[in-house]
Amino acid sequence: MANRISIAPATGALPLLILAYALLMLHYVFSRAFRDSLLGSHLAVTALPGLTLIGTLLAITISLLLSFFFRTEQRIRVIRAFYAINAICETIFAFGYKSQPWMYSGYYIEVSASTALGLSLIWVLIGDWMSKCGGRDTGKVPSILICGTSAGLFAGFGLVHLPSAANFRVANLILASINIAVVLTLLLYRNSYCSTEAPPPIRAEVEKALRHWTSPVIRTFAAVTVIGASASTLLDLVFRVGAAEHFTEQAARLHFLGLFQGLLSLGSLLGQLALQNNGTSKLARAGLTLHPMTMTIAASLGMILPVFPILAVLRAGEYSLRNSVFRCGVEMVYAVMPDNLRVEARPLIDVVGERIGDLIAAGLLALLLMGGSQLGYRWSLLIFSLLGCALWGLSRLLLHRVDQLARAFGSVKKRAGTVPLHRTAREGAVLA
């Protein structure tokens, strides 16, 4: 069917990807707000660690399966199929939940596994476009992020307030419609618009030298990813439990969580706008340590008065910093890596590393909930502070090893000629 549709020229391809990304951000914010509104009514708070564990394992499994198909130019078909399958699942949930109560849990798991993956997949296509048509110019990346974040603002401030938005059937039909719109948009796009010359091969001795200096960076980067994801996910899970305890009705929870998701998107948007105007390599370096240092201090102060509003403010600040200044530092690290080594390492770092962090956070939440459904905020903030300290130390070590790699890479280039770098760092980055 896609072959019979008139394909837009290369200059019109990026707007299609931006539209698809904006639709997915709309889906991301609304689906997660509705998912979390089920806690305390249709889903028990004590079931949260188990649901998170299953969703994380499912996400890892799907990611590894998809990685086999991404080695060919036909991955666009796999990506379309992924969104279409999500639409089918949401339609089944919409019409089958009354006779099958387990579908509430199924929906929670499906959203946890598919939303972050869905955003990652669209960034794979954006990365393809940047490599083939954009000359690897990253100047458009902040604008793409801003478009998606603006769509998240609309979902958080408006979509959750639609009539019957708290109804399970209506919500799933809205989400299925968004996924169908994404599929229709991507039917107009394929990733073979432009052709580029193959980069010159890297000689064996040069590659061996680069691997020697890159391996410590990759190991430290993986540790930073796991600890960072553990801290962020733990804070998010504790916040969800707190919201379930403070809002007894699902409709009230949905409106609050939608508003809160909108505020998170607004914070990220302001950070992205600031970076677009003032982004420098020095700011990127500072971002890796500024985020954990700030959140550790804030969490330590929050332990003095461990109440839900303090937790909400902490969660909003952590999310905004993680998706602005910290991401700027992450992209700087990816940009230093040579092409072939970055491609090998990134699936392990982005997919497996993030999901392992989610598993650790789910285990920590299960320990915090032992003995009852009441959650102690002070203990949660203490653990978050300890994770923040570990992240700060690992980030400083990562910056040191990045400097070593940069010096070694410059020396290798002088001896062997230019070695291509991929300047569109972390195409799979998502607002998770």
C-alpha cells in the first residue's frame, strides 16, 4: 500500500517526521496520565512494582527483537507495524475491559512498555533523515524537541479534560486514533530519499586504538545511565503512589496528573528553549554534574518536610533538568564516540541500561512498600539522595574519561586521517 502512495520529496520529509513525533508526544502524555490515574481505583498501589517489572521486561524483549530488523533499510515497515499493533491492542482494551478485568493491568503494562519505545523509534527515523538529507546538521534537533514538547503541553492541559476522558473505553479509543494517525503519516514517508557516499573505512589498527580508549567511556556511560534511570524512575514511582493516596477519585487523579504532565512538558520546553539559544560545549559538560548535584541537595532538604507537595516539586524539577541540561551532556558524550563504536554501544546503553534502571527502581519500591501500602516519603528521598550522589560521582568520572578519549581521538586522526563522527547524537533519546 505504501508503494502506491505519492511520496513527498526530501525537503518535505522532515515535517512528516515532526508531525508523527508530535502525535506520539500527545499519546505519551495522555496515556501515562490515564495509566497512573488507574492506581488506587482499578489497580492496587501494592501491584505497582510487579506491573513495572513486567512492563520493563516486555520493553527489553521487544527492543532486542526490533534491533534485528533495524540493520536493514526496511525498518520503516517494522516501525509502522509497531504503531499499528499498539492501535489494535488499545482497541481491544476499549471493547473488552468489562468482560475481562485483567485488561486494566494489561493496559498498564502495554503503556509502560510501548510509549518510550514508540518515541525511540521515531527518533531512529529522524536520525536516518539527518544522516541522509540533513548533512548531519543537529541545528534542527532543538526545534523538533520543542514541537513534540508543545504537543505534550496540549495533552496535559487540554486532552485530559475532554468529556468522558476518564472513561476506560473513551481513553483507549482516543489513544488508538492517535496511533492510527501516526501510521497514516508514516505511510507518506520512507527513509530512502537521499543518497550519501559511504564513509571511508577505518583501518584495523586505528579501530583497535579507538576501541582501547572508548571502552572505559562506554562502561562508565552505561553505569551513569543505569543509576540515572534508577533515581528518576524511583522518584516517578513514589510520586505516582503519592498521587493515588491524595486523590481518591479517578477523574480527579486524571485531571491532576494531566495538569502535572503538562507542567513537566512546560519545564522541559523552557529548558530546551534556553539550550537552543545558549547551548555550548561548556554547558553540556556542566549538565552532566549539575542535574545530580541539584537533585541530591533538593532531596536532602525535602527530607526535613517530607510531604506530597514537596515530592511533586522535586519530581517536576528532576524531569525538567534531566530532559534539558543533562541530555545536553549525554549528547556531548555520544558525539565524541566514533561512528562504528557508537552504533555498537548505544542499544545497550539506551535500551538495556535504561530498563535495568527501571528494574532496580521497581525493586526498591517493593522494599519501601513492604508491610503495607503506606509509603514513607523520607526513606524514599534518602534512597534518591544516595543514588544522586552515586550519579554525581560517576558523571565526573565520565567527563574525565571523555577528555581522555577526545585527546586520543585527536592523536589518531593526525596519524590516520579523518575518522567520521556521527554528530546527531543519541537519535533514540526520548522524553521518558
